[in-house]
Amino acid sequence: MLDLMPSLGSWRPAVSGQRCAVATIVGTGGSVPRPMGTSMMVSEDGQILGSLSGGCVEGAVVEAALEAMRDGGPRLESFGYSSEDAFAVGLTCGGELEVHIQPLVAGSSELALITGQPSEAPTALALIRRLDTGGGVVVINDPVRFRAMESPELAKLVGDNPATLFAAAAQVEPLLQGGRAGLIRLAPPEGCIDGWVTLDRWDNPREEPEPQPITLFVESRLPAARMLVFGANDFGAALLPAGQLLGYNVTLCDARPAFAQQSRFSGADHVVTDWPHRYLESEAAAGRIDHRTVVCVLTHDPKFDIPLLETALGLKLAYVGAMGSRRSHRQRIDALLDKGTPAEALERLHSPIGLELGAVTPAEVAVSITAEIVAERGSRACGSKPGFRSLKDSSGPIHSGPRTSDSLTQEDPWT
């Protein structure tokens, strides 16, 4: 839904007062074309904004959305692949989708909130929608600093029961601060007190509808994660565009103005001339470093490396890697231990930096480094080790095989 919001203010059906319905992927299984949170708007005359699957299920979703607008109630539709009927509505990729469809009444506060966003998508934005019969939406402009227990909008969305608000806060905040989407179901406050059946209901059983859970769907988008590249050299120049290709906001930092101010580094989002450890400390103190930040130390100079790594390993970062030979790595570890860096912190250091791909040239090394970053990110998400070994976990020469004519022709800090 977040991707559609900047366009809704100029989408004719929404601004002309037509009834609309929003269809959102709230559950996935197996191989699916789009992630949770992907939404599609359908107007009462059948106009569409957005896409859920690239064509597999759109027709059926439009029909369900039109029905939802006719009867006025939300609904949950499931789509999957049927091997018995290859022509049935479903996903040919074999995955499964759960799609929630919510009618939006023209002039409602919900529609006004989601259509009233700027035409240019903000770097940080989050949305909390109530999907059960209660309905409602909360727009959050600063997901990282949002405090659910202090939000009157969230309290109104889930009801004023303190236990319900506390349970919502415990699940909402990690999704918001992680920039993720997720479905949250909260136990309804009716009928239970601290998990026990009330004596009134036990002594006087009567036919009552089963209380339905409060269902929230959270979508959060954060500013691009940062990649800090320390070292204005050939390897840094190759890593800048590779990091940007992964969606990072890339900063190059070097203490030497003559090196940092070369035109080949102008493609970085930011170029900084400062001592590396001092710059990292100042960025952390200013709150511009978070748990998604990646630090790549390519300076290969102990006077820069040691204080920088000492600082980096004291922060909660997604990845810290340092370039150098195995001998340089051993010397680096000894120096950090002498400085008092805890041994458990050193376990988080990727040194030598990169996956064991046999990389030689700066471009190949950039692939090796970014591959390790992606593998590390994926291993945290799924709890498994990457298919290729990190150089930090292997032994022997960093490079394998003979050098080719287009490889480096002199000894470099990567070796």
C-alpha cells in the first residue's frame, strides 16, 4: 500500500469520489511474485491502480473487490496453484497468496489519510491498518522513533484496553523499526481476564458469538540503509556502485583530501574527508547509524584500521568487514585485543573481507564483498549459513588459480 499512496492523490477515481476497494497481500507461501504489503486499488467502475501478481490473479481480485464494494464488507481471498486444473485462477509459480480486500467509502477518514500523502514518496513512512470489522488506519511518518504505548491513534485503533495496547506495541514496533510488513492478531479483550474464563460465563453459559481477534496489518518503509566505505582506492571505487546497486546509500570516507577528492569517487552519495573513526563516532552520536548499517574498511593501514574497527565493533551494525591478507588479519586481531576489544565482538568481524570466490580485480572483489553482505543478511533472516564460505572462515591463499592478463599486476592489500 505504501507504494500506491503517492499516486492516490492524483488517481481520478479516488479524487472524484468513486467508491474504491484496496486489495493487499497479507500472507504468502512458497514462490510468489510480489511480497507482503503489495496492494492494488480497484474503483467501482473497474479501474485499477497497481498489481498483485503480474497478471496471474488480477482478474479474480477485481471481481472480488467489486463484490466487496457491493456488499460493503471486507473479505479474505486465497489463491494458489492447482495441478488438477492448469487453467484455474491461481499462481503458476506454485506459491500461495492471501489477499485481504477492504472497501473504502468515499469521503471516509481512511481514504482521506491514504490519499493525502505527498506526491513524492517520503523516505520513511509506515501504515497500520485494522483489517477486521473494526476498520481504521494509522499513518506514521517516523517509524523508527514511533512509540506505540504513547500513541493515541494506535490506542483508538485497537481499543482502550491497556493489555491489548501493550500486546500490540510489542509486535508493532519491531516491524516498524525493521522496515518490514506483517500481520498481527491480538486476542480480543471480551470474555477473558488475564487468560482465565470469567466466573459469570462459567456459571451461566449462554449462546454468544465467539469474540473475533483484532487483526492489524503493518507496513513500514525506512530510508535506504547506509554503506560506509573507508578507503579512497581502486577497491573503494569499485565498491561504490556495487553498494548502490543493492540499494544502499553509500558514503566514501578517507582522511586524505588528495585521495578522497578524485573525480572517480563523485558517484558516491556522500564523500567525506575525515579520520575514519572520528567520522563513524560522530555519525553514531548524531543517530545516523542503525542496525542496518554496513561498514567496509578498505584502508589497509593500521593507523586508520585499528581505531575505526574498535569503534565499529562497539556499535550494533549489520556488517563490519576489513580488507587485508591473513597475516594482516592476525596482526589486526592482536592489536584490537590489546586495545581491549572483547573476543565476542571480534567474532562479528569479517576479515579478510568477502566470500571465497577467487576474486582478484577490484570489480571482482566488490562482487565478493557485496555477496558476503547479502549472504550475511540472508543467513540472519533464515538462520542458515551461505552456500559459499566467507574468507574469514577459510584458510590458505585468498586467490586461487593463476592471474590473468587483466588481473592486478602487483601485490595489493587484498592479498
